[in-house]
Amino acid sequence: MDRILPIGPSYLLEDSMRVCDAAVDVLRETENPAVMFGDEGLLHLIADKMRWNHDAWNTSNRVMAALNKTPGQLVKKTLCHGRWVSVFRMPVES
């Protein structure tokens, strides 16, 4: 059984994966090339894979903050659409 460890205000499972790894899994499963702020469905699927509780837009903010901190193998690009947003794309496979 998983042991829950307190980490700051949230709780993570001891054997949890990184958010960037969960994002790669979700992008592959849904056949999406990228995720960015506003992709609520994808961001909440990533949170589900992380076993995080949902808290409306705070869930999306939490996932995006984690991806900004550690993008892993995702390629980060910043775009301006009225405000600066980060887009995380799957790496191009050769």
C-alpha cells in the first residue's frame, strides 16, 4: 500500500511520477501534440494521473507551474496571445 508523505500544503504518494512524465503519458494517450494553459481537459487528465485532488482552475495552475519548473522531455515554448503563455510540446521523434 502507498504511504502518503506530507509535502508542503499538498500530499504526494511515495511512488509518484513527475508531472512532466504524466503529461507525456496523457499526450500520447490522447494523441495531442502539446498542452498549454487553457487546455483544461488535458491539464485535469494530467492531475488525475498524478492522483491530485481537483480544485477548479487551481488544478490547472498547479500542473502548469510544475511543468514550468520541470518540463522533462517536453519542449517548452513561450507565446504571446494577449498574455505570455507556455506551451509544452512532445519532442520531435526522428
